[in-house]
Amino acid sequence: MELGDVFVHERALVESSNIGVGSRIWAFAHVLPGAVIGRDANICDHVFIENDVFLGDRVTIKCGVQLWDGLRVGDDVFIGPNATFTNDLFPRSKQYPQRFEKTIIENGASIGANATILAGVTIGTGAMIGAGAVVTRDVPPYAVAVGNPARVKRYVVTAKEHSYQPAGDMPSVLPSIDGVQLLTLPQILDPRGALSFGEVGQHLPFVPQRYFIIYQVPPYEVRGGHAHKVCKQLLICVHGKCSVVLDDSEVRNEFELNDPYHAILIPPMVWGTQYHYTDDAVLLVLASHIYDGNDYIRDYKSFCKLKKDEYS
């Protein structure tokens, strides 16, 4: 059956009129009156969509998925078969919260088959949730999260630029993000041990105004996840190793810091994330400015908007 520019299968029950042009709703799907579905969506068999649900454009919902009140889904999201969403962290029969938790799936994210998403989490832009994963907390943009509970396993390549550098040996070619530099610091070896150093003006690209040390990070944790408006940072892993992901909203590079004589310079307006810390990892960070909370950009979508304004 065709309703305007929306296809609705004759065995579907669609009570909402807020459905975008080009969307297709297949057999035994049930869409309640308050639901909003964007353009060119594909809602497969046996999908239930409750009232307070918003789906963006070009969303695909595979068979056997129930979308409950409070769910917000961005554009170009894929939700695999039998993925499960929740909206109440303490459910009781015939007892209802004053409001249901908001769960947010940001643009371009993918949810694997049979994954379970707990109420109130945000799955970041372009993230990918593995089949059967149980997501109990927020997932960063472009992260691949797997397991129970879901942990970040790696990061995905941008669709726009295939410049992904897998974690491993230091790349001989600098990442293709403007301003990012890989520095090799002097190293002196003798029978008494090794020494590495850096001097301002010769080896260090700025005069540090602050330093901090990150250590004892559990191997499944993610650090960083922000950008700075003006502050520069120099990262040196003085012991153990960790992976560093840098992102300018169009290009994403990943590589590994695994010795005390290599350093990565992160300029302003580059999104930085560190993960895959070994148990013994000690990351030294030198900063060009003293701490200023207003210098941080902690929301990835806001960061991308600022970068877009910068490019235009």
C-alpha cells in the first residue's frame, strides 16, 4: 500500500503521520502515533516503534527491534536484527518513572545484531557496536565497542579519508592532520642505562606552562576525548605504551606511543583520544597553557561544527 510518498506494507500498522518521503515500512511493523521517522528510512518486519521516538533520515531498522520512548536516533544509523533497547534502569511491573531515560544514537553509528543498549547512554557519531555487545555506558565517536560489558576495541576509519594508521610501530610519515608533529627526542645510551631529554627552542616546540601524568589506567578505559581551542600538548609515553587517536573532523590517524624518546605534538582544534594503555603505561603530557576549563571542547558535534566554520 502506498500512502503519499511513503510505502507501507499492507500488513503493517502505522498510526503516525510524521514519516519522511521515501521511507519504507514492512510487514508486521507497528508505529505509534507520536513517533517521528525521517526521509528514506527502511523499517523491516516485526519492528515496534513507541510514541516518544525520533528517527533521522536514511535510518535502517532490521527485523525484530523494539524502539521505546526516549530514544533519539540520528541520520544514517544502522540498527541490526534483534538489537535491544531499554529506557528504565529500575523497571517494576506497572510502575512508571516520571520520565524515561533519553538514549541517543548519533549520526552514522551502527548497532550489531543482538546488541543490548542500556538506558541513558550516548553512542557517538560513527561508532560501531559489535554483535551481542552489552553497552552500559557512553561510547566515544568512531569507536568500535564489543563484549559484555562493551569496551572500546579500536577506532574506525573515516569514510572521507582512508588515512587510518593502525597502532603498531611509529609511522615514518607524519599524519595528514595539519599541525600534528611526531618528534624524535635525543637518546643517550651507556652501560648505566638510557637517558632521553628535550630542550625548549631546540627539541620542545613550546615553553610548557603545565604538565600532568596519566598512569594506572585500566586497559579497557579511554582517556582524552576532547580538543583545545588554544592549548598545545606534547605527549610522551615514558613507560609502557598506549594508542593515540587524532581527529580533525575529516581525517583520523591512530598510532602507538611505546618509548620515552618519541613525542606527539597535538595542536589546538584537534580531537585527541588515548586508549589501549598497558598496565605499566605512564603518559607524560606537557601543555602550553595553564589549566582553563573554558579552553576545552568536550562535545564532538560542537567540535565538528567549529571545524566546519574554520574551514569555510
